Amino acid sequence: MSTRQPSAALLRRAVAHLAPSITALTDLGARFADAGHDLALVGGPVRDALLGRAVSDVDFTTSARPDETEALLAAWGTATWDMGREFGTIGARRGDMVVEVTTYRADAYDGQTRKPIVAFGDSLEDDLVRRDFTVNAMALRLPDLTFVDPHGGLADLEDQVLRTPSAPEVSFGDDPLRMMRAARFVAQLAFVPTPEVFAAMRELAASIEIVSAERVRDELVKLIMAPHPRAGLELLTESGLAALVLPELPALRLEVDEHHRHKDVYDHSMIVLEQAIDLEGPADGPPESVPGPDLVLRLAALLHDIGKPATRRFESGGGVSFHHHEVVGAKLAAKRMRALRFDKETTKAVARLVELHLRFHGYGDGQWTDSAVRRYVTDAGPLLPRLHRLTRADCTTRNVRKARRLAATYDDLESRIERLLELEELKAVRPELDGNEIAAVLGIPPGPVLGRAYKHLLSVRLDEGVIGPDAAAQRLRAWWAEQPEAAGD
């Protein structure tokens, strides 16, 4: 066991962050001790307290089995739940404090199934050696607050490195998802994996395929939402994990051809992601500011060019084209997100932003008509604030004059959008005749034909703005005269 103890500065910082909960923690520890059981604060809360980060989750490990834990928590708290009983976890609430207590674990994969085999352990030391990284294998025994660090996690914390308590091959073999967690901690904490950890990730990358898509997705989301997602994504790519969980990302590393120069699409996408993050609003800002971290914007920024590898063409003049890569990319983004079991709403939003990310480049120097601006707004719908940021982030040119021109042009487009929104309430744009009025004008019942007529009037509304109900009815009758259903009457 490591004899290294936290420095005075680290201790002061940790105690300051745990202070609001110290009384409740020691009381809970005393209850377990009186019942003959060990209890220790473990993992993330200990790490975060030592780092001076906010401690949001209060996790404990114990020698007590789930039934014993539940009885002790019921006497301590005001409510308990056992949704994690299968994994040895019982939750409880006492006032504003929520805790989870898990029996010592000794889980492992059998190398074939997608879920870990749950097994309970017998000691804190055995539990800690099976943790993912040494910085998460530190504990505070309760109620006496004894610091336990058998694997040198404190030293690794101060050195900002990721190392496994046991051999990395053993640790990742027990749970391959830990390789994804390594990338997540790189993104969250700016730590660096040791050479041995990185080598094991490369060697065992293929084993990630036995992990469920949902668990992979959850880790990927935590990585994307972290302060420094690029570092984590680059580790996924370099280790070979991205080729298995997000293959569209390493596919962006198009080979460099000295005769057909073009941007490094991979590096460009990483820069766009970083620039999109810089454009997020404050966490407590209004929706139109896109409060960060915003999953939809970040995923769209990362994936906006994934259609380029499939659409790349070398032109006879020496250039490179990627025609319709936004359409192909939208389909690929939706396919990958469905494979990772993202919800339908998030998947649809990301795919739509990928599809729309090039629309602005048709704006030129402001030649769009008001009709085109209206369509830009209505096609984006509630995604417009994100589309604004994605479009601006997509400018990665090193040509300062070009970058300024693009920014000024988009400023102009946003100003026109604001003017039109004020004049016409485009967010709620509808035809000037409703369904009942359309049916009365044409003398038709509800049905598909009425739906087509409604879409036609919506198109008129977008193209011409507000023209009045009488003019709308005239446009409707002229359209109807050209329809086969009208001729049939």
C-alpha cells in the first residue's frame, strides 16, 4: 500500500469540498461500523475533492451485502431505492444529499457477452485493485476519514497521468469499456495515459465490440461534453478504438496527395468542434444562446464532413471535389447514431444540421432573395441558433481576409433574418389560409389532396411573403386548375 499522503494544500482543498457533507458521511460510516461493516468513500468523489472539483456524486463501497446495506440506509435516510441491486448498489436520500452504496465488487467479462458478470468481493483493497485507474482507486475509510491509496493514485493525480491499478491488459480485459473511459478522462481532466496503458488500448481495442452500444454511447457522450473533447477523440483515433465505435472519424484522415492538395478533413473537423464549443453560450443562458455544453451542436460539428470520404473526386484540373457530401454525411450521421442507440430526437437534429451546414455558402455576397432567407430559417426551424454557430465554426481558413469576409457576410445574413423575423414572425410561418379555408375555396374534403394544397400555399408564403387572403386564394385556384384531380371533376 502506498504510504504517500496528500499534501497540506491538497488536504485543505479536499476537506473544503467535502465539508458540507462531512457530518452526514461520518454518521453513515458510524452506522455501518456499529453493524460490523466497513464503509469507504471511493472513486470519483475522492479524486474530485483532491482536485478541487465539485463533488456531485457521493459513492461508497462496503463489505455489507445489498440487503444489509438497504436496512442501514433505510434507518439513516428518508428514502431508499434498489434499482442497482443486481450490481450490489443501493441508493438513499437524506435531505438534499443522495448517496449510492455498492458492495465490494470483483466483476469481469467472460470475453463473449456484452454485460459484466457481477461478483462481490471481500475487502476494500480487493475492490480498489479492480477499479479502472489509480486516480479512481483511492478511498476514505469512514467514519475516521483514513486515506487509503494502495496503488499510488495520489502521485498519478499530481502527475496528471492515467495508470491502471493492475496490469492494463488485465484491467481492460475485465471491462473493455475502461479504454473508452481513458479517453473520457483525457477529455475531462487533461490527464495523459502512460505508455503501457496506451499500448494495451491498441492491443485490446477489438474487445470493445463485446460492450453494449448503450454503454459505449454513454461514454462517448461524456467525452463529447467534456471541456477538452478533442484530446479524448484523438486518443480514440490513435488507439484504434474509434475505428470500431465511430469509424467515420478516422476515415476523415484522407491521404495527402501532393498533386491534389486539399484540407486535412480530420484536423479541420477537430478545429470546427473546438470553434463550435467557443461559440456556445453560458450554461445558464437563454435557449437562443445555445447554452453549453450542447451535445447536438458538438456532434454536428464533429460529424459535419463525414460524407467527404465517400464523395471525394479528383478533378481533371487538379482540384478535389466533394459534391453533395452534406447529404451523404447526414445519412451516415443518422446511421451511426442509430447504431449507438441515440434517441430519435437527437439523431434527427444532428443529421439535419449536417445536411444544412453548407446552405450558407450559396448566399454569396448577399444575393439571396427574401424568399431564400425565409427558406433558410424555416428549413432550420428550432435548430437555427445551432446552425448559426455551426456555420461560423466551419470557417477554418488561415486566410485572414477571407475569414473576415465570410464572418461579415454571415453577419449580414443574420441581420436580414432578424429583420424578417420581426416583420413576419417566421418562426411560426404558415399559409395565409388554414385547412378549412383551403377546403372551402377548392370544394374538396380533408385528405392527401388538401395536404398538397396546403404545402403549395406554404411555398407561396415563403416565396412571396404576406400577400393577403384574397391573393392567396387566387394563387390556390390557379394551382388547382393545373391538377389532374380538378380536370377529373
